[in-house]
Amino acid sequence: MFNKIYYLIGCLTILICLLPKDEAKQLPDSLKKCDRQNPECMRNTTETVLRIWDELPSEFNLPSINPLKIDKLQLKKEGNADFQFNAKYHDILLYGSNNIRILEFTGDIENGIHAKGFIPVYNVTCDYILSGKLLLFQFKGRGTGGLILTNTTIDSWLYFEKFNGDDGEEYIKLKEAKVDLAPKKIEVIVHNDPKDINPEISKLLETSINENAFALWEEFEPVFNKNLAKVFISYVNKFISQVPLKDLFLN
């Protein structure tokens, strides 16, 4: 009886050892390794990573950064008696992340990093369902639309932690991130289904939204930034968790 149990345990052990494991990967030659205490090198390499992200070797199996995808968001505004609306956005795609310029880079992976970036044009597209009130008109419908964020500054605060992989190597992962977008200009694009909302009302709605764009952005921004940070954490970790710490940096 015991011999059979030991035999089964031995077979299971062998099978587990033979199971395929994720192999550690090397940093691509197109990316320069940096001294962790050299912020200028880190700034340049971070900018390069974002610029060539979609061209990194397929073995990394990374999601596209252009567009970058957020699944869904919701915005509700009830403060103005003449203009109220509730919008649910889904399949949100952000174009332009690969064009970011890193302006400032301070800190390190042990104590946290602050990076300030700049994106000339950030195009956001989405599908939406909305309802609300514009002057005397009640509206409810669905459609496609988006945002054009021009001359956008992005502040990011990043906090990492180390962990040991199954291969015995030390890795890092992004544990927490905070992102703050500050566009200089905002243009909102609304294409409502004419079966739901009269085209004339739809045009008035788009005009009213654009007239209140920055006020709406103040309410929308915390939700947008929070979800963008979640996506950013996921994307970064898909990359850096595949390369041992000793192969990410010079020291």
C-alpha cells in the first residue's frame, strides 16, 4: 500500500518537474541598460520603451500600447439644471501613448519614481450609452465618440517591489501607480445614433459638452486616471516581470 503511494508521489514529482516553465528573457538589444542611480539614462530608456513597445520581440507577448485599452468608465453630472447627463463608456481606446516625451525622471525602484511626460495629441475613442437633459430636452441614446486631448502633461508616481521567481531569480513588479493627466485643450466628439437622438439635438449636445469640457474633465479625470493607472500597472508588469532584475539594470 505504502509502496504504491510513494510510487504515485514520485511520478507526480517527475511530472511537475517536466512541466514547461516560463523562461526568463533578456532585455532586447534596442534598450540600453542603466545604472539605477542614473536618472537621465532611466529617462531616455523609459521613453524608448514606450516608443518601440509595439515592436518589442513577440516572445514577450505584450498587449499593444497604441492603442491602449480601458474596458469601461462611467460619468454622471447633475449639478447644472440646464445640462445633466449620465454616460457609460466602453471599449475605450487611447492613441498616442507611444509618442510620449519624458521630461523629468527622479527617484529609484527602491523608494519610488516620479516621471513627468508630455503627449502632443492624445486621441481617445469609445462607444457609449448616455441619458440626461439639455435645456428643455430629455435625451437617451447610444453612439460612438471620443476626446482629443492636446498638449497633455502626465505626472506618474510609481512604486515597485521585489519578488523571487520560480527560477530562483529576483524580479521586480509595479505594485502601485498614480497617474495625473493635465491637457491644455479638450475637444469632445459625439456621434449619436440618429434613431435615438435627433441630429439637431445631438449637435446641441456636443456643443454644450465642449463648452463645459474642462468642468466635465474635473469630474471625469479621477475615474479616468484611476483606471489608466490600473492598465499601466498591468502593462508594465507584463514586461518587467519577464526579465530578472540583474538583467534589467547594470547594477
